[in-house]
Amino acid sequence: MTLYWLLSVPAHGDGHVAWRDIKNRVIGGELYDFVLPQFKIGTLDTLVRLSDDLSKYDSSYENTMGKFVDTLRGLTGDDNRRLQSQLVVEDKSVDQYIRMFSWDNSKYRADRALPEIISQIAERMGAVDAALKTKLTQYNAIKNSLATVKRRQTGNLSVRSLGGVVKPEHCIQDSDYLRTAFVAVPRPLAREWSNSYERLTDMVVPRSSQLVAEDAEYKLYAVVVFKRVFDEFTNKARDARFIVRDFVYDQEAVERDRLSAMEVVEQEQELLDNITEWLRGSFGDVVAAWMHIKALRVFVESVLRYGIPPDFLPILVRPPPKNADKIKQQLAEFYSYLETSTRASDRARAKSSGKAKASSSDSGAFDMHEFSNILSSDYTPFVFFDVPWTFLDEE
């Protein structure tokens, strides 16, 4: 499993010491620099509101990234290894991009207010989502058309096109009174057809039934009837479980159907290529937006947790999968001293959002029982986010 952690801890004026403290506890893992710009902090109220917004965007963009991968896999049929080699972000693999992440100031200027940056990212992703929905709608429409064409070409004789099955010699043409009816008869009813077709209605030409074609389910017969009783013959045949096909031999119509089928196939392939190329090209934008939201989350949460001026160390960690839970617990224990200040920051955040409640628990006293419960959950006393890239893991 490819899994990264994005975390931050107080630097206490010396990021090297903080790096060393984490490295000493992530045994067998890898640490990477995660450099953040000097963002404009704004007000506490703004940060609290942005914290909630960023959490929603983070989850949404992760889902979108998974949707891109699943759609590409479904369209191309590629296995995970081949698909992963084609998914790139700024000419890097997803793993490389995550490990080497740096803020793209050309897209998102860091000297702007945080709400403006987030709004810009959301606007880009909104356009991507809208384009994805449009392209998938177009593809599903042409795919349904192609399914209809294939069913008419390869289905059984009760549904498939008869243009390539019926020959001129099977038909009575240019008659003012007679018409050839083509009837798909279930194979178990073939004997019943032979014994009864002349009596289904009046004006059926005796002994005119001839076998045109057959498949695993049906036999197709041609039978000559008078035009004036064709509709009645069709209804009576239906009652007997025989299927009269709506078909009149026309060589020009057969050719038009053939060309139309070829056109649908070509359109489907062209649109498939277009969507696949767009998905591969836009996938990098989705991953980049997701990682920039992660960067903003770690900054906002670090300021809310540790206060101002900002003095924290953000680090990207790739833990060894087998020991990830144990390492996370060890880090939580090492930074447990942050719990008191974290509780204070949580109270300040609740007060800022208008959700503070008068309670004896607001005294600031350290509650070890509560802390034990916290350690057993996903909560950590330091800023911590998963950065999962698990969509293409081999089973």
C-alpha cells in the first residue's frame, strides 16, 4: 500500500531538532521536506471557517481522483501497472509528485488571501468536474448507440438486422398484391410452424414457407401472404409465439444501415480516444489541486493548533505499512505534551464559531481519561493528515 502522512509539529525555533525527533521514531520509514510559502494568516474566524471548507474539498477531490482512475481503467481495460505508468502529474508519477511537492506559485499566488486561493482552486476543480460529467454523458450516449448497432448485427434472429441475412431470391418484389413476411420461430416451435402457418389467417400462399437462416435460438422463415392480411397475419403469429420481423428488402436501405453502423463504431472510437486523452491530461490537475488543498490544510490547522507567529515544521512521511499504526502511536505519545495547548486551541476555535458551551471541563485542567480515549481514536495531538495513493495498488 502506498500511503503517506502529512504532519506538522512545533519547531520551537529549530526545525532540525523537530526533524530529528520525528526521524528517530519513524523507523524504517522515509521523510521528505514539505515546504510551505508564507501565507497571509488572516483572522481566527477566517481560519476556523477555512478549516471546515478545506476538509470538505480534501475529501471531494480525493473522490474525484478515484473517479478518474476508475473511469480510465474502465475505458482502457489497462491493468494497474500499465495504468499507473500512464498517470502523470507535471511529468512525474503520482508518488514522485507527492514526495517532491512544492507550491505552484504560478497557478496559486501565495501572496493572496487564503480564501481567494481556495476559491481559485475550487473554481478550477469545478470546471474539471463539469467537463468530466459532459464527456461521460456524451460517451454513454454513443455507447448505447453502439450497443444497439451490435445487437442488430450480432443478436439472434428475432432482433438482429436482416439486411445481411435475407437475399433477393427470398423475396417477392414489385407485386401489387403479395408480400413476403419474415418470421423468427423459436427452434422448439419449428414443427408447429410448419403445421400451422397456412392456417394462421386467410390468404397465406400454401407451401410458400422456406427456411432462410437459423441460429441457436431461432429459425427464420420466409412466407408469402397477401398484403391486405399482413397485419392480421402478424397478430395471429404473435399469439402463436412466432415473431414477424418488420422488414422489407431494399438494397439501398441495407447499404445505408451498413454505413450508419460503421459511422457509429468510428464515432465511438474517436470519442473514446478523446475522453481517454482528456482524462490522462486532466488527472494531473486533479492531483495537483488535491495536494495544494492538503498544503493549505496543514498550514491552517498548524496555525490554529500552535498559534502565531507560525513556528512549525511540516513533514511528509512514508511509514512502513506493517508498523504504521505503532509508529503513529509512538509519535502521539512523544507529542502528548501538546494536548493541553491543543485543548485550549479547540476551545478558542469553538468560541470563534459560536459553538462554545459553558462547562466545568473548560477549566483547562488536563483530563488523562479523556486523553486516553483520544489516543485510541484517529486523533493526534499534532497536526496529522493521511495522503493516500492506494487506487492502483496490486492485490
